[in-house]
Amino acid sequence: QVQLVESGGGLVQPGGSLRLSCAASGIIFKAYGMGWYRQAPGKQRELVAIITSGDATTYADSVKGRFTISRDNAKNTVYLQMNSLKPDDTAVYYCTAQLLPRNYWGQGTQVTVSS
């Protein structure tokens, strides 16, 4: 059974930082591309960042220079370091694991940026 469990969300003031974690089980983690998506109220789910099995990374323009995705294959965990957070970053953040045709999603973790 595949499980992706996100943690690290919460309430933070503008300009603050959070680190999200996603622990995976039930997959050969090192073979999967891992990613973070987010969905704000009333908006479509959007890509935040992805990291391939070869450690290549891609970021949405809106988070470039502020967010960093990384992975630890020994811990079956992917991270999203979020700095200089803005109110527009408020959303539910979802972890995903992809090795086509397989695509798995976590349950999400809420990030709220507000003063």
C-alpha cells in the first residue's frame, strides 16, 4: 500500500519560513519523481516544484528563488523549504510521487501565511 504523508504545515507570518516534509512508503522511492503541488481556495491545483529521480529540479515562476525542493532517498522523504513566504502562498500543499503510469498523492497539509 502506497502512502505519502505530508507534515510541517501551519500558520506563519509574511516573510517567514516553513519546511514541509513528505514521507513515502510502499514505493521504490529512489525511482520516483517527487513533487509538490498546491491548491488555494477557489483555485485550481498548481505545480510548485518537482525533483526527478536524478535530482533535476523545476519550479513554478512564482516560487523561484524562495522555495527549494530536495530529497533524501535514505529516508524516503522529499522536502520543500519555503522562505520569504507571502499571503499568496496560502494553500493546501500536496506531495506527489510519479513513475508513469503510476501517480500517487498525499492528503495535503495546510499552509497559511498571515499576520
